[in-house]
Amino acid sequence: MLAILKLLQSIFQTLHSEGTPGQVAAGIAIGAGIGLTPLMNAHNLVLFAALVLLNVSFGGGMLGLALFTPLGFLFDPLFDKIGLGLLNAPVLRSLWTAWYNAPLVPYTNFNNSVTLGSFVVWLATVVPLYFLTRRAVLVYRERYAERVVNSKLLRAIKASKLYNIYAWFVPQ
Amino acid sequence: MSTRVKLFRWRAILPLLLFVALMVLLWVLFADAFARRQAQSTLSSLLGTEVDIASLHIRATDAAIDIGGLAVADPRHPERNVLEAGGITFDLDPIPLLKKKFVLDNLKLTGLRFYTARATPARPADPSSPSSKILEETEAWARDKFQFPKLVLGRVDSLKSLVLKPEQLGTVQAARSFAGRVDSVQGAFEQSLGQLQLKALADSSSALATRLSKTDPKSLGLAGAKNTAGQVQKAIEQVKQAKARLATLEQATKTSLGSLEQGLADVEAARQRDYAFAKSQLGLPSFDAPNIGAALFGQQSTNYFQSGVHYAKVAQRYVPPGLQPWNRPGPKRTRMAGTTVEFPKEHEDPRFLLKHGTLGVAVGAAGQNLFKGEVSGITSQPSLYGRPATLVASGRLAAESPVSIDLAGMSRHFGAAPLDSVNARVGGAALPPIVFPDLPFTLDPGASNVAFRFAMTGDRLDGAWELGAEHATWSADSARLRSASLVESTVWKVVSGLTQLHVRAELGGTIASPTIKVSSNLDDAIAQRLRGLVNEQVAGAEQKARAAVDSLVGPQVAALRTKVGGLNTEVANRIPAEKGELDRVQKSLEDQLKRIAGGGLRLPKL
């Protein structure tokens, strides 16, 4: 329950932050890359560095990570099939062989079917994801933001005992 | 007026550097533990058995790794370790690490011990791991391919009843198809004889001769006589042609009858095989010397060879020949492991390579243990390295009694068929007792000399196992021995007085159809005593087996013999009769021809 509250708070704070819709959407798109692919790979260091160094919403990145990690687990069998198909494709063999024998690249574990499959799916969806998210944030802020802030539900949650317990653990 | 958003957040560099520093700190603190767990997991998965590492220390500045307390459990006997090593030091080549390749320039391994008892039994390996599957397959292969006669011997003073089914016997099938052949030969003979139309020819020729005998040649005149002589000559020619065709038929029929005799012999041979089959159904023990050796030491020999096949298959699974991409299971993690594909490339380093290593035993006082060995060329991609992996070790271990060891191994997984071989010779080793599960006694070979040779080239097997013990002792389970059968107690009488033991087992053939031959110095002595004991019983069993088979196939075989005999008689009677008739007709015609010629007509000589 606390994790769900945390996620809701993260969504809320991100949507109501001062970042532009584009910054929020870019953060979510990068966070989605970290969430969709297996964590312990070198490319995630690059994505994390991009999230920190680029002027995008860090909160959006964390939100993307939180939202897309479960999706990563869910779609692992699909990623495995896509990745294995690409790794075993004769036309790509020379590319994989060159990468496999290049410095540092093997630490991305691109030659693992799940890693490659999930990364390729993220690459294919990152641009549409960015534009969709940006549009969604715009629409939210224009139409719903104020209503949500003043909604009875949010006020009730904030007044609840559970939220008070949760608030003890949130750094001020 | 809109403000332009900056692309980079430069002020975040410091937190990022702090994050990186935190990662480095965590690495320094936990890298050893992480690497130790990873190494344990990888080796366990690779070997299909529990591998424990007591300590692992990465010396980053020296590019070296120190491992302490390595223990590899025996996959088939969880209560013992196949190998223990006190300390291992690897010297890493740092450059290939950039490409995630582990090239070890040197390895030093000390405190090596084999087949030691474990404090706690090893955990069973993950049944889904490739190594576990290979172990399971190898065990099933050994069970399926090597079945040795049991020396339980049972009680040979009473024979169990024998019930056979016709479909179990080869004679039934052989007789059925042979009966068809007999019918076919008989039919063909009758038909061919009919087609010759001998009766019609004989009748018409006889009628001509009879008619001429009643005619005066002088009354025919010159032209009539000439015409009549022409008719007679034509008839004689027809008779001669019929005789030639009859001779051909006789020859062909004799050939067919010969093949029928052979067919009868085949049916008889099938019956002999059925006798043997029926005898085997009685469960009567075989007391041939080779069977005794196989029954006593076959399982023991199979265990050694089975281990050889298992490790060779693991090597072939994880060290594939050639430079083609190959798939292996991905790393264990919370997410799905997936498949990791290797892409070897010529002139590059293999993913793993141990260039050279030294092995040593440092137990006891200096000079007591002089065991040293070297390994080289151990790699995951031998086609890239281009040289076989080798192991050579020899020396002496001074325990209570000195043990000498000579060991050589080679693994060549490039070029033609992959080859994995090992050659070991151990002298003076105290072997564990050999238990014969079906017999009420145990053999303690004591200090023995053991030689083991095994090679698997592609799917071809070649191996030998030898055991020589000069002071073997036998101990009986007195309770079981009291209730043992006559045969078992006779075997005990033979072996209990023997102290010398020499066993040799040879493995050959292929994985699909392996062969094993086991012999020992006990075989002849035991076989001779047992044969004397049970001769009468064996004869009784043979008689019973024959009777059981004969009751099912006897009438069929007898009917076949009668049928073939009848056909023989028919051919032997009919062909000479037909031939005699033709001879008679021909002579009669020739007589008439001469008579016509004597009547004044000069005819050409016949």
C-alpha cells in the first residue's frame, strides 16, 4: 500500500512540478529505458547519466522507471523472442561479431536475448512515448490539474492516517 | 517572451560524480563477495554439482585473484568432494578484460586433494541446468547400454515353469513363410510340366507309329514314302525338343528343391535359436567365464567409464568446436535469464583462456609429497586458441603408505571430431571396498594399482580400467551366507581363499552401441566349480526348453518336412516316367522310319 502511495505521490509531484511537459516526457522516456531493460547492464549507466546530466525531469525519469519495470518483467518472454531472432539473424551476424569483440560494448550484454530484445523495443517506442506523454501532461495540466488538487479524494488521502504514517518516512 | 530551456544540467555533474564514487566504494566493499557468489554459481551450473569457494580476493593493482578453499562435490556421490584445492591464484591479463574476456596468464593451485569426505552432503544441482541434464542422460545411457548377468544364481535345484507364446518364436514365422515357398515351387513345377504337353505329344507320336506299322512301305510309292518319312522326321524332332525342355525343367526343379532343403535348414536353425530363447526364459545362470567377470565387476567398471563419458559430454557441451555462434543460458537474475549468444572471431582472444597453470600438493613435511602438475590451453573457444588443452601431473603422496600418481589428459575441440581423453595410473592406493549387492560378501582390495584410460572422439569410445591387488581380503555377511544358495556358497568357497585380484575392463564401440568386456582372475576358477555343480540341472533345463518349443512348432516343422519330401518324391518319379515315355515314342518312330527307308526309299542318315 505504501508503495502505491509512493507511486501516486511520484506521479502527482511530477505532473505538478515546474518542469515543462517536454522535460517530463523526456524524463519518463529515459526512465522507461532503464525500467524496460535488465538493470545490471552498462547501457543503463549511460541512460542514468543522461537522466542526471540532461535538462529533463529527474522525477519523470523515476516515474518512468517505476511504471516500466513491471512491464519489463511482464514482457520478458516477448523480449526474449525478439532478441533471439535478432541475434540469430544471419544478416546481422557480422555486426554482432564486431560488437562482441569491441572494447566495452560486451559489458552492455547486448548478446543476451532479453537485454537486446527489451532495448530494441524501447528504442522503437521511445519517440512515440515521448510525444504521447508530452501531450498527456499538457492535457492534464490544462484540464485536470486544478480539479485534482481540489478533489475530495486527494484531500481525504492527505487527511488519512495511512498517509500520516507514510509522511513520517518522507524526507522534508 | 519564452525562455530557452538549456540542454545540459551542468550542476548535476557533482552529484553524478558522487554517485560514481559511491558505486566505486560499494565495488571495493562488496566486489569480492559478489565475485565469489558469481563464481560459485557459474561453476556449479557448469559442472552440475555444488561448488564452494571459502574466500575470493580481487587484487586490482596486481590484476590477480586469490581463491581459497575450493571444493567441488561429486555429482554422483553428494557426500564426498571430487576435488579440493587449498589455494588458487590467477594472474589476469587486464587488456582482454576491456572486451569482457578472461585471459589468465598463469594459475597456481596448491593443496590439491581428491575424493575427500564432505561435512554436509552437497545440494542437488539445478535439475534444469545443462550439466544436470547431461548427468541424467549419462546415467540413463549406462543403465540402458550395460546390463550384466546377475550372479545371484538363485536356486538352480528347481526350474520355474515355462510358458511360451507362438509370436515369441522365430520358428513360427520362418515356417509360415517357408510353407509359402514350398507351395510356390510345387505349383511352378506342375505348371511347367503341364505346359510341355508331353501326353499329347506322346499320344500323337504313338498314333503315327501305330498307323505306319500297319502300312506296307512299298504301297506308298516314292512320293508317298518321301512324304511319310518327312512326317516321321518332324515328329521325332518334336519329341527330341520335348525331351530337351524336360531336361531343362528337371534342372530348374532340382535347383528349387535344393533351395527348399536350405529353407528347411533355416527353419531348423530358427528352432535352435528358439531353444536358446526358451532356455534364457528359465533364468538359468550362465557359468561361462566372461559372464562371471561381468557379473562381479561389470557395474564397478561401468561407474568409471560413465564418469568419463559424463565429463567428456560436459566438455563437448561447453567447449564447442568451430567458430560458429553458439547459444548458452543467460545469467541467473530476477528478470528472465534468456539466451546469451557467443560470437567468436578469428585472431581474437577467446572468452576464457588459461594459458598455463601449475598444480601442487603442499600437505605434510617437505619431501613427503612430491606431486606436481601443469595445465595449459584451457579455453572456452579452442578454435580461436588453436591448441589442445592439456594436463600432465605426476608424483607421490606419502600418506600411511605412499601412493604414486601419473595423470595425463587432453581435450582437443577443433579440427575433426572433438577428442577428450584421460590416462591415469595410481599405485599403492587404498581403494574402498567393493560391494556386490546381490551376493553375501564384500571385497576389500586393500593397497592396489589402478590404471584408467578413457577417450571419446566424436561419438567413438575407447577405454580400459585395470585393478591389481596382491593382498585383497573377502568378508562375508555371515547371516546372509547361512541362507545362501548352494551356488552362492560355492562362489564364496572359491573366492574366500584368494588374495590376488586382477580385473580388466575394456570399453569400445560408439555412444549409440558401446561394448564392454570385463575379465578377472576369478572367472575361470568360479566358472569351473559352478559348471560341475549344476551340469544336471542345465541338462534338465535344456530338455524343458526344447519340449516347450517343440510343442508349439513341432507339428508345423514336421508338416513342412513331409511336404518337401512329397515334392521331392513327385519330382523324382514323374520326370523319369515322362522321359521314359518320350524315349519309347522316339524309338518307335525311328523304327518306323527305318522300315520305310528299307522299303526302297534312300533317306538321309539320321
